[in-house]
Amino acid sequence: MSNFTVAASKRLTYALMDEADAELLFELDQDPEVMKYINGGTPNSRETIETVMVPRMLSYRNPLKGWGLWKVCVIETNQFIGWILVRPTDFFTDAPEWNNLELGWRFLQASWGKGYCTEAALHIANALSDCSEVKTLSAIALPDNVASISVMKKLGMRFVKTGLHRDPLGDSEVVYYQRQLR
């Protein structure tokens, strides 16, 4: 079985991130506007990236299944602009949903409003929909994160519920969106 790959889309390239990408993760998390709906706007320290975020990413990273953080770069400049998350829903609980993949995203503010996030999320969602074991794609957001909810709707996801999302980094009240694949 070979690694899951995502071909380039119209304007973007994709590569699965690993520990060598810690500096990119750090740079992305320095903008309080980027972090607004993650933790209230507090930038992550290098230590947090290295001791919490990278090990967390590596815990669900699976190159064969396409799970992990997908680095997104602009073809024209090769500039890193953000990432798309792919992992089983409820991965950090006692009951992960292996056939229900959670999609998430975080992009540099300079790239906002250009359709990059939607292009990347849709492209990766379409690649994942070819995997027979994947039955559902899901996403969560804080209820007032209108931009993320807009991306979810553009992915064909529908509102499911508002509820408590449990995570070792902190529980939060979120909206859940889903798209059934099969």
C-alpha cells in the first residue's frame, strides 16, 4: 500500500506535514486574528509548538490514509499559506470515529478572502471521498466563526448540532457540520 497523495489543485500544492514543519506551524500561530477562534487570540510559543502541537499532529498522522496536517502552498510563489487537518473525528477520545474524518483549517491572514481555504479543503475532501472506508466528512467551529462555517457549507456539509467538543487541549461548545459520502 502506498502513501496517500493529493495532487495540486488549480492554484495550490499539498504535502503532509511532519516535525520538520514546526517553524511553519509557529509562524502561522503568531497572528492573534488567526488564533481568535482557536484559543481566544493567544499566539502559541515555540515550546508549545514543539512539546504539544507537533507530538499531537504526529499522533494522528498516517501517510497511508492521508491523515495529518496538509501543508498548503501557492503554486505561483511556493509560499506556505496554511494547512488542512484530516483525522478521525473524536480522535482524542475513547471512541474515535475511524470512518468519519474531521476536516479543519488554519490559514495566514494575508491569504484570507481569496478562496484558498475553500479550494484546499474541497480538493482534499474530494481526494478523501475516493477512499472506500471513509463514510462521512465532518467539521466543527465555534458558533460565531462565520468564515469557517461558510467553508463547511461550500464543502456540502450540513449543520448537525451544537454541542460540547471534548479535547485534551480544552473542551468547547461548537457547531457540528457533516457531509455523508456513502
